[in-house]
Amino acid sequence: MSALPPAGRLQWTDVPAPLRTRLEAVLEAPVTDAVTPAGGFGHQLAAALTLADGRRFFVKAAPTDDPLTAANLHEGAVLASLPPGAPAPDLVGIHHAADWTAVVIAHLDGPHPDLSPDSSDPGQIWSLLDKLTSSPAPPPYTAAVATTPSGAAGLHGWAVLLANPPGDLDPGVRHRLHELAELEATWPALAHGDRIVHGDLRADNMVRDHDRGVTFVDWAHATTGPACIDAVSLAPQLVLAGHTPKDIARLLDEHPATATDPLASTAFLAALTGHWHRNARKPAPPGAPGLRAYQHRAAAAGLAVLGHRLN
């Protein structure tokens, strides 16, 4: 596999010339600019390409034997299988050259949504989650994700921390370690379901497109599961954006995706925060220098919401 950059993402100029030439041929115009959006933690090329005729496309590319290429191809299959009206961009094509693979996706024009309390974007996102999870996933989508196990089902961390509590663990967390470990242990039995799951829902994995409104991007972790997964994953992001943990806990009590199975929602939140709390203590992986700091913040926000659900 080609050497990875020491930090940050691959750039358009890192892509081998044969693949760049092929993409310009199939897109019918030379690339005049390539912009890598802020956010994300992977090392692959993930860039908005501007062509000489003004059209724009989003491209993900990496060496074919890079683990992220499998994720890119999975995302391509998912985008091609989602039901009409799903909050996702269209797949344009998949191309190979020089032992690299590129997935070309329709470009969305707009900023990331504003998750702050004063914004209307969170309300639209919750409505999209209700629509997306209100009925079982269609057969084409189920087939597209059938060979990709759910990463959510294996999330854990509290049992590991209970076995060897770190010296700097917050006293309030240390006091609840047994409770948290027991709660996350119930999650694997509740982790299965037939609903569409994005699997990595954060503000930087959404775009407020000028024409389509809020749209979910980066479907590389998509799978099926219970309706609560994306809604619960979003809860800590809203706390980080300024919402109070109490308000978000109340929202989880009321939203259809989480209210229909409160036990699964609470167990998943425990497993997710445990995963973050455990992983945040590991060395940063290559090409993702901001990941551990983000996990620390997200774990604290998720625990604050979980505290309201447990109390």
C-alpha cells in the first residue's frame, strides 16, 4: 500500500496521474481546483473538484489496497441503493487506474448545518431521521449493506475501564463504572434491526445544500440496525453545539426514533460513550491528529446526556 501522509488528508496532486487523467476524461473537462473540506479524520483524498466548465464533483480516492477504499466502495453501493428522497447525494461513478480507486459523488453546495440552539437546522435533521427510520430499509439497501457488519454492535469501553480504571478518571464516572459496564453489556443483544443507519452522523458529515436542504454525506459506515442509532449518535453533537444535556435527554424521550425503544437508546448511548472514553486514551492514529481530542469532548457530552436518562 502507498505510504500514508503523516497528518491530514491526501491531496489531488497525490493521486497518480493515470487516475487523474481518467477522471478528467469521464467528467469531460480538466480539473482546475480541488478543495479539501475541513473536518473528518481519514487520510484518503476527499475533495471537491471544480472543472474548467464550472461543474463540481466530490471525489474520494485512495490506493486500491488501502482499507479506506473498501469503505469508499461500500459508500458507493449504499448511495446507489437508498430510496428516493433519502437525504443523501447521488453516486456519479466509480473508477480505477494505477492501482487506485476513486468514487465520484454529486457535489453539494452549502455549509455544514448549524447545530446551535438558535438554528432551525437541528429540527430539520430530526425530521429527516424520523422519515429515514419510520419504516424498514428497502431490499436494495439491505442487500448493499448485507456483507458489512454493524460497527455499532461492537462498541464498548466501560468494561475495559472497569477492569483497570485510569488514575485520572473523573470521580463521578469512577463511581458509576459498574453501572455503565452493566448497561453497555446489554447493548449487543439490542443492536440488531431493519432500519437504515448512517452510522457516523455529525455536523461535518452533513451539508445544508442550497437546493436540497440538510443532506447526510459520508455513508461509508452505513448499515441496518435499530432506529435509535443515528439519533443517539447525534445527541452529544448537539450538546457540543450548545444545547443543554437536559434538553437533549428530553428530546430523546420524545423523538420516534428513540422513544419507541428507550432501553436500546440508553444502552447504545452507554456503549458509545464507553467506546469514546476508552479510545480517547489511545495514541492518535496516522493521518487523524484531531481524533482523540474530539473523542474526549464527545464522551463528556454523551455522559452528560446519559446522566439525565439514568437519573
